Amino acid sequence: MKDKKFIISGVIVFLILATFPFWYNRGKAAPAPEVELTAKAKAAKVCVRSTDYMKAEHMQLLDVWRDSVVRRGDRIYVSPSGQEYNMSLSNTCLDCHSNKAEFCDRCHNYASVRPYCWDCHIDNPKENS
């Protein structure tokens, strides 16, 4: 038990080093980026769902759309407000949010996520038609 002070000192040093990134960066997180809407999106003033819902749950909604279109052949989405939309990332979402670099990429880069949407979908379907 002579080494008790060395063990306690070692544990304290370890805890300080292990928690250093957390307390050093506390309060220094970058704010979430503000997205830039296109003129068409600003004019529409309404999206498929509410802004808060789309910020938090858009990927889940797109997954539901993908399953509905690919597996069941359903192409019409009825929003809670009763409005009907074509379930299409390229033609519905990107029709209003066509500035992918300023709208999609800005938040995805901030969150360090790499969605696989663009493996199949083109960035601007209107340009390539």
C-alpha cells in the first residue's frame, strides 16, 4: 500500500486527460448554419411538412417515401394539411430547394453526415432534362 499516492495521482491525471476535450471545448460549439432558400421556396411559404419537422425528421420522411415508391408503387403523399405531393426527391424537394450546395450540403457538412441520396438522384434534374 506504499504506492497508494501514486495510484491516486495516476487516476487523477488519467481522468483529467480523458475529459480534457470536453471541458476545454465547453461552450465553443459552432452554431448550426442558416440555410438559404431559393426564391421559389420563399414564395411557397409552405413545405411538405412544417419547418421544425423537416429540420429534424426529413431523412425519416425520405425513407418512408423511398419505401412507398419503390416497394409499394405509391407515388402520392398526403400531408397533414391535406395537400398532395408527388413523392420525389428530385422533382418535389429539389424543385424548391434547387441550391443543393447552400441548402443540403451546408447542414450535412456541419453534422458530418454523408447521405447516400446522391448515389442515385441527380443534383439538379431540371438542368439535365
